[in-house]
Amino acid sequence: MSAGTVAFAGVEERTSRAAAPDAASTATSEARQIMAAQAPLSDVADRIEDAVARDGESGIAGLEVDAEASTVRLRWRGELSPAVSEVVADATADGVRVDVLPGRYRRSDLWREALRLTGQPGVTSARPMLDGAGLYVSSTKGQVSSDVHTVAVASPRLKSATRQADTAPFRGGAQIRRGDSICTSSFGVTGNDGRRYLMTAEHCGAGNWTTDAGVPIGTSQPTVSVRNDVQLIAANSGSTIYNGDGVRGGNQYTTPVTGAGRSHGGERMCVSGAQTGTVCNLKYIGGGSYTIDGKTRVLQAAEQQDRWGAVTGGDSGAPVFTLTGPRGDTAEARGLFSMMFTEPENMGPCNGQPSAGMCSSLFLYGDINPALTELGVRMNVG
């Protein structure tokens, strides 16, 4: 991974959609197999995270899923807590391999230090290493002072990154417009008051949103998650997302959303931007704290493993998800696309098609679960 230029983005879409007997058709066969193999591993990782949450201040240093090795890797500082030990024992009894390895730092300590550092002048990002060995830090002022091990990475230049004529109930992955600003809709959600909303990226700005055909969608709400780069648009939202081609293609179809889940190190996922379309075989490589335009955001990073371009301008807000179900024909939310790295080494042919131009293969996204909690909403599920 090369951390360089990062950008915000936004784009276009058609109403005609080809029938799709297999909603995972835009994922490679290998990527579908990996996502199927990682499902039981992710379930164990979720149970470990639940146990860690019950423990409060725990010794967890890192947690990764490796579908290719059929293994969950848990790094821990000190002695395993009883709750986590029980999960590991149960998983082992169920035939899931869990490797428990020593961790150098507690994850909670690394996150506290990452947030402290990104509040310092010149520090643009700080990201805990997935194995708990320290922090990746970028700074415009050279070496930083920290009590934990740090590795300097290039300071990212961050740039912002729609499908075209959606109709109610509005779906994720469609092009949405606010004046001259174009972004991508994300997931449909419902508030505690029963009102429905459509998510998109906070950096897309507030106002009245329409489809590219001028059909009113709704108005941005005052409560936002700056930290996760998420806003709510009051709208008649549904429980599906667009998949398949971007706005310039005809093979578009919808996929039901079944819920939301955590991102685990090494997990594979997809993104569905209105401009680029659906791109899969993305690997989760960790979260970090980023200072962008004076705002501190906590964002997650994913990288396309075939070096295909996955996102471009107009894709901001695009749903990030894993494929679920026996045929990979449902989706579980992971987050919303926020920013892309635009150094030459991070660029590749959009969706693997050289004629489609160049897109970014390395990007950041807002984490869905903290955003749901902060905004007081729940997923619309189908």
C-alpha cells in the first residue's frame, strides 16, 4: 500500500437494468469464494469483539481474518480474558482455527495515541497496525514524538470523490445531485422516530438532493457524523443497493441489504459507486485517524487486490459491503466510501477496463456501525 494523494469524489446512472440471476456477477469467482469462506471467520471475529466490548478495557492488540488460510488471528497483550477464552474454545470446537499470538500494544492505547497525534500540528494521519505493533503516521513536519513505535508513511493528499435516475423507495449506489455537486447514495436507514433516511458522505455538503433527472429525494439533516463522514437525507429510502455497471453501462440490478457488520483485518468486500460500478476483491487493511480540511475523521482503508481502479470522482458515499447468502446475492453493510488515494501507484483501470479510464485502487470509508449509533438510526433490511 502506498499512502499518497487522497481525494473526495461524486457521478451518473440509468433506469434500465439487465436481469441478474446472480447478484454477485461483477465479483470474480475467486472473490466470491473468498467472501463465502470468510463468513464463518467473520462470525467468530464478531463474537470476539462482542466479548471484548463486555470486558471493557481489555488486552486485545489486533484481530484479523484470513480466508485463504481459514484462520482468525487474535493478538493479545497479557492473559486472555475469560469471555474471550470461551469464544476461542467454542470456535475451536466448531472447527474454526483461531491463532492467539502476543501483541505489543493494546489496541485501545494505540487508538488513543492515534487520536492524540492527529490533533498535533502537521500530523495528517495516524493508523494502528493490524497486528498491534505500533502506528503508521504521516506528518508534514517529519518525525513525531510518541511513546509507541511509529513508522512514517507518506503524507496523504486527500481528494473527495452517482447511477442516474433512481425512483422511490430510493436505493444505495445511485447518483444524487445537490446543485452542481454529484455524489452516490449509500444505505437506507430508519430513525427511532420511524422516519426514513438515505445516507451519503458528509463531505458532499448539505442541501436539497435530487436524482440526476431532477426528481426530488430529500433534504440533508442537521445531525451528521463528521468523524465517520456520514450524513442523513430525509427520504423515502428502501432496503436495496444498486450493483453491476456504473451509469454508463446497462447491466445494473439491485441487491437486498440484510444488515450491518464490523470490518475485520484481511476481510474481503465490494464497493458500488454510481460512476465506477461494483468492484469486489477489496481487502480491509485497517482504520486510522485523518485530519482533512481541519476536520478529524476516523476512517477505514481498503485496497483492490487485482490493482483495478475501484472508485473515482462522483462515487463519494458509495456503499461498501460484503456479499452474503449461499449465492452471494445479498449484502451486509460495512461503510460508505469517503476518500481515495490518487498517487500514480494507487491508480488502475476503472473496474479493470482500460478503456474506462483510471480510478483509485486504494481508498478510505466511514465505518457503518459507529455511524448508525452516533446518528440514532438502524438499517433498512430486505
